Amino acid sequence: MADGGGSSVQLRAAMRALTRPDEAAVLDRLMAQARLDAEARGRITARAADLVRTVRKRSSPRLMEVFLAEYGLSTREGVALMCLAEALLRVPDAETIDALIEDKIAPSDWGKHLGHSTSSLVNASTWALMLTGKVLKEEDAKPEGKADGGGVVGALRGAVKRLGEPMIRRAVGQAMKELGRQFVLGRTIDEALKRAQEWEKKGYTYSYDMLGEAARTDADARRYHLSYTQAITALAKVGVGQPRAARPEISVKLSALHPRYETAQRDRVMAELVGRLRSLALLAASVGVGLNVDAEEADRLDLSLDVIEAVVSDPALAGWDGFGIAVQAYGPRALPVINWIYDLAGATKRRLMVRLVKGAYWDTEIKRAQVKGLDGFPVFTRKTTTDISYIACARRLLDGRDRLYPQFATHNAHTAATVLEMAGDDREGFELQRLHGMGESLHAAVKEAEGNRCRIYAPVGAHRDLLAYLVRRLLENGAN
């Protein structure tokens, strides 16, 4: 396999040239690299259809999946619930919580969802939301000019609202925690490892993500570093003696390890962040646990590659094949990044893992570029372009299996079928991945039919850390 098309310096230059490119020109090149002949397309369509039929026949969607299907982000009510979820667990006092619940639930039209779902529990939830909205609206329905809302009736309405608020507050809080359990494997790494055993017995492996947003202070960064260290130590006990691909991994966010993880602070980042990531990599290598660096915002990509190159090139990590890098296909630089990783693997004489995802920050990237008045976008503006980019990147990864171990994150039957078609007969040289709480039926069907490896990306953390992650995941699935 030829390397990515030049030296590391040339590859980085080609990458930077695509920071905010002409999307149409990039699409033309991607289409050429993603092209499949008619016979291959036919096999992919047939395989995807088989997978969908299998999923529909065998799956019993969980209550939360049915609930989210009814209240998606395309509905006003779904958006209201997500806004409520995003803020609720961070509000400290009961009075503000009550005001927040009233603001989001009272104005919405819950009645139009009544009876739509196949689940009686979801329909019951809709009844509860509708009645809650009516209770919260009563106080606002006072006749104009009557402070007491109309004598005895108005007083009763006010009493119903006041007595109902604590119950509503507790019910909504419990619902948000149940939402958290659907998407978070455990509050601690030990709790997550215990829950993971159910799927491990079925042949799945895990990549653990310690929940939390970017570090604001150096104390935050040190706390996250300790959290990662403790998680790696706990994972060392899992799958001992198994091949590397069958053992667990830890996913690391560079923004969690440094409070000034930005290009303007490059010298400080290289002096401080490289050492922190290196120490985690050395620990992971010593106990046989994989370590994956998560992808983040586009303006941090170039800096992240500097940090990764410095760590991967460390002689102390020679021969370790457990270092991984996430690549977001919605970025025009995705394919050049893979070429650069392939070149880095050759230069360091090791195999690197590459986790291919569609991308998790699309809304943020688009809005940021618009606010700054930039002449282009660092991500593709059309979903179809992202889909084509994913296929082109997948082909490049599969062609580079002599140096790379591809990890394809997808919940899409057609995407999974495309990867399997391009992979040929090899089912050991790559794996599919899904998020905890999503895509269970699809991946079970693929695993049963194809026998390939499957890894579950599982968040670990307290409920208060969940919502930023949850909203990003839901926006990602809506955008992609």
C-alpha cells in the first residue's frame, strides 16, 4: 500500500488547504474515491434490506427509544423536553426548577401526540405531560382584572398548582435520571464495568468515555487526568490474556486535559498536555488497555495532531498497537487526516487504531463560522456529502489495514452494509462500533450474520454531566 501521498509535512500542508474549501470541488474528489460498481451497490442494498428486516422482526425497542421516536427534535415538544433535560439537573433551587418546568411544558401541545405511539407507557407519559401542562396553565388563566382568579374557583386553581408543583418536580427529575440511565453505562467506572458484563457475555467489547466537558482550570484538568488514570487501572483487570482488539479501551478528550487547549497557546499546550497524554498512554500500554483520542472542534484539529504525533513518536511506546485516533467524516480534512495517520503509523512502525465517525459538533461549527463571517465552513453543509465522505474514508481505512485498525462507528444499516461489502472476506481486521443505548438491534443482527467484532462506546459519569453529552448525541443523530 502506498503511503498517504507524500511526507508528513506535505500531508499536513494538504490538510490545512482544506480547512474551509469549496465543498463542490471536494465532493467531486470524494465521489471518485467512494465510487462502487453496480453489482456492489446491488449487494449493499440487499444486505442493508436484510438487516432492516431482521431488526424489525426481532427487536423490541426499549421504552426510551419509543419515547424519543415520538418526541424527536423535529417537534416543538421534543425540543422543549431536550431544553428541559439540558438545564434541569444543573438548577440548584426548587423555585427555579418549577419555573423552568412551567416554561417548557405548559405552552406545548401535548394532546396532538396522544395515542400516536404503539407503546401504552409512552401514551401514558403523553397523558401525564398534557395534564401537567393543564395544571401549570391554571394560574395563568386568571380573568383580567381579578387578582384572585375568580373567587373560590381561582383559589382552588392556585391551590392545585401549588400542591402539584412538588410532585411534578420530583416526577420530571426522576424522568431525567431514567433518560440518563438509557445513555450512560454507570455513574462510576466500577458500576459501568458491572453493567457491561451483560453485553461482554454476548461477545461485545467496550470503549469507556469519562463524561465531562472541557477543563476550565488546571485543577479541572488534573481531576480529569486522575479520573482517566483510575479508569485505566480498573480496565486493566478486564479481558486479561485476550487479543488487543478484544480488550477494553478508554476514550480521552484533550480539552479535558488542558484548560487552554487552543492554537494560540500552542507552546504551553505542547509543554503541558503532551506529558499528560503520554503518561496515560504509558499506563494503558503497560496494562494492555487501548487509548483513543476523541475528535473535537475543527479549529483544534491541527493542534491535536501535533500532540498526537509527539506522544505516538515516544520510543517508550514502541511496539504498542493500542493507540487510537477518532476522525470525523463531516470534515473536508478527514481523508487527508487518515493519510497522515497512515504515514505516522509507518514512521513509528506500529499499527494505529482509527475510529471513523460522522461528526458530533455540526451545529456548533456552522453557527461559529456564520458568527465570525468566514468565507466557508470547516464541515460539510449537506448530509449527502458527509455520507459520501464516510464511504471514501472507510475505503481508505480498509485499504490501509497493514498499518491501521479501522473502527467504524455507525447506527445506519446501509453504512454498515457498505463497510462489510468493501471489507471483503476479512472480519478480523476491523470492527463496528455503536453508542451505549443506541443501535442495539442493528449491531446484534450484523454480528450474528457476519461474525465481525463490535465495540460499544459507553459514557461513564454522574447524571449532572450527562446532558451536554446527550444533547450533542441527539443533535449528531439528527444532523447526520
